[in-house]
Amino acid sequence: MKNANPVSAGGALRLVAFLALSACSRPASVHAPSVPPSPADTRTVSRYGYEVVKTWPHDRLAFTQGLVFRHGNLVESTGLNGQSTLREVELGTGKVLKQVSVSAEHFAEGLAVIGSQAFQLTWHSGTALVYDADTFRREKEFTYAGEGWGLTTDGRWLIMSDGTARLRFIDPATFAVNRTIEVTAKGKPVERLNELEYIQGEVFANVWQTDEVVRIDPATGVVRGVIDFAGLLPLLERRPETDVLNGLAYDAANDRLFVTGKRWPKIFEVRLKALP
């Protein structure tokens, strides 16, 4: 279930034993980019920790399923049947500037914006909702097979996860699947790929019910790196309804990476640190 019981930072499932991580290391230079490059050798799986650059307010009731940085603010897809929305959120204050509700039959999921169009997946409905990205006016719908989880774009294709180790590359004009890749780490499939973000030529994917985000080569599906976000939301800021890490957004113009979770009170701007 995508609305599973909350998972604490200390109790999150680990990705796989052979990719055991540590979030502790010497800090990288303060001048380092927020997203250090991954190795050219795709046989190498690099490890990353993080440091928090800044925190921003977030609606604690928002069941975050997709997050996009656009025009200085955030566009967010929130889930749960009868509570799903598409909203524009002011980054600095967390104020909802604009919002439309999604029909109760749909459990909204991943979100991507290409040009003037916003694409929102649904979990079990097999329906992608297409909006005008400026007005949130519904324009059309597409159907797809299987479940809808995460969504992002490389600027040409929509890239979609469905809870398995597969990523589909989809034509945004027709929603036809152009190609599919299997995501693997050291030759083994990485299941439960969820929220996605395309960053500097890689697909970042949160692994559902963990604090880990994998960095994927979109040409081959090979995992080049794993980021451990354990402890990002402190235990003192968690409540019984607080759920798992889920929500990645990237400000390409200013090289800023934002991370949040379902029913989290904060959005974290983070800088990644390459670990030994």
C-alpha cells in the first residue's frame, strides 16, 4: 500500500545489504555543488550523505506524491482518495497559492511539467491527468497499464515508475511507451522505485519505504550512486501520522536540491556529500 504506516528514520528498510551506507563523513567543501557528479565508470556505485543548507515550511497534512520546482515556487501532487490535489506552493512560506482537487476516484501520484503542461499520475486508476501548468485547467487524460507511482521528464520524454524495477519512457503527446529499462545495482534489480527527479543527466529515484535515493543512468538503468537521507527529518518533529520520505525537486538554474516526505512539516534544501 502506498499509504503504509509511518516508518521511523531508525526503522526504515534498507535497499540491499551489499549497498550498506553511512550518513557520517567529513563535510564536503561549502563551495561544492549540491549534486556532485557520479563516476563515469557505471560499474561503480558511489555513496553519498548530505548536509542541510536550509529548511522551508511545508504543509504537514500534504501527502506528498510528486514535487516540481517551477518559476521560483513548487508544484506539488498530493495523494489519498478524496484528498488528492494539484497545488502551487510558495517556497518561502509554504502557502498554497493555487489548488485544484482531484476526483475522489483517483489517488494522485507522480508529477512532471513539460513546457506549459503538467502531467499527474494516479495510483490504481490507470489514468494520467493533463493540466495547463499555469492555470491548472484540466486539458485531457491518458490511460496506461499497471500502477502509476513516480514521474519526471528529461525535457523530451516523460519517465515513469510503477513500483517495480522498471522505468518507462513515454511520449508526452500520446502517452505511448517509447522504451523501458530495468534499474539494477551491481546486476540486481532495484524494486519499489517511487518518486523521480531528472537531475543533470541522471534519474534520481526514491526507493519506497526507505530513506534512500538511487542515481540511475537513464541509458542503461545502472545505478551509479545511492544517497542515504537517514535522519533528515528529526525524530522530535515526527508525529504518528508522519509518513515516509517522498518528494524530490531540483532548481537547475541555482543548483538546489529539495527533499521532503509525506506529511512532513518541512522541505529541506540539501547539499550532497560524496562518502569514502
